[in-house]
Amino acid sequence: MSHFTTPARAVGNALSKAPLRQSSRLMSTCLNASSAARPAARCVSRAQLHQQLAQRRTFKTVEEAKSRYRSGPFTWKAGILFVVTAAGLLYYFEHEKERMRHKRIADSQKGVGAPKVGGAFELVNHDGQTFTDKDLKGRYSLVYFGFTHCPDICPEELDKMARMFDLVQAERPGALTPVFVTCDPARDGPKELKEYLAEFHPAFVGLTGTYEQIKAMCKAYRVYFSTPAKVQPGQDYLVDHSIYFYLMDPEGDFVEALGRQHSPDQAAKVILAHMKEWKGLPQAA
């Protein structure tokens, strides 16, 4: 309060001491000075206001402001980011869905109550050497049952098997063993198998044995086969058998059966998808 009353007291003292004419002149001067100061204060306030508004405004021209309000917060950069993110999420969920499907198939074959496919065996390979189920451990194997005198189905399926193997080999070298087991041991010895399989792929492993050994392995793999009864020596005949590729994992457990409905590309993708779930296999090329 002392700051406001001191000037007024000083003016009052000056008026009381000055003559009447001087007092009038002094009063007029004070009033003029007060009225001149008020617009100046107003001008300063308006200038400060304009300065604050200018600081808030980020657009240099009216066109920029109009463009900003037309586009809104959704810019072309935000659009690209949204599309890329959505595509990435879609790919991830589709990939994860397919991976989980293959995992469920593999797990279902090992669950309690699931029919056992595969097992121990002892046969002879196309080089005449003993070959057992232990020789397939440590990598995936693709097992097919047939016979060398098959006129059409076996050659078609072995061509398909060769293509499947090459596709998998390109991605996972050394991770898959292709195996051909004869259902006709009476005519398919090691020599016949070696000559026959060389026409399809040099990596194929041919297996044969006695009739009882082949029968036991077919039973373990749940493969149906049948030869005609009372066949005369030298007489030609056909063997009826199942047409599946049996995919076995590195522990010798059954994973999935691939049928004629699978193309080589589709079958290779299925095999590679299962391989991704297995630790310790050779890494992808």
C-alpha cells in the first residue's frame, strides 16, 4: 500500500503549497501524463500477445496451414508404416499357425494311444552291407516301399522323391536320408536295387532282406503289401503295396505320411517345416 499512496501524497502536498493557477496547471499536467501512459501500457500488452501467438504458429504460409488441416494426422508416412506393420503381423501369424499345425501332427504321433509306426529292423543295403534302424538315427529319413518291377507307380513316386530330396538338400544339406525298401525280396537283391535306384538319384539307399525281414518291417511301418500265391519260377507278377512316403525324425519316430496328393514342392515344405522344430540338425544353407 505504501507504493500506491506515496505519489498521491506528494501531489497533494505540491497542490497545497502552490498558488491556485499553478495548482490547476499542475493538476492538468498530471492528468495528461496519466492518460498518455494508459494507451502505452495497452500497446505493450497487445505486442506481447501478438508475439505469443506468433511463437505458437508453426506454419510459414496460409497454404501450409490449409494443407495441414486437409491431411490431418494421417500422413503418407504413417500409411506406409501401417501397411508394413500389418503385413508383418499377418505373415508372422500365418507362419506361426502353420508351424503349430506341423507340431501338433508330430506330437500326435508320439502321444499315448497313438498307433506306433516304425521300429527296429535289420536289412541289407544295395552294397550288400548290413543296415539297421540305428543307421538312420541323427537325421530325418524319408522311407518308401515298392519294388523294381513296378511298371508305373513306383517310377513316378521315385522321381517325385528325388525332387523332394533335392529341394530339402538345397535348404538343409545332409539333414535327410532317402530310403527305398523293396516289397519283393525274391527278385530285388542288392545288385538289382543298386542298378534300379541309380536311374533316379545317387543318394537313394536301397534295402532288401529275407521275406520274413521285409514282412516284419512292413508290419512295423503299417505298410500293406501282397504278392500273388503260387507264382511259378520266372513268371512275371505285380506286388500290391501302400503308396506313402514315411517321414521319420532323427530319433526314429514317425512324423507324418506324405501321399500322392502332395506335390514335390509341397512335400519339401512340409519336411522343412518339421525340421525347423528339431534342434541339432545342420543349419539352413
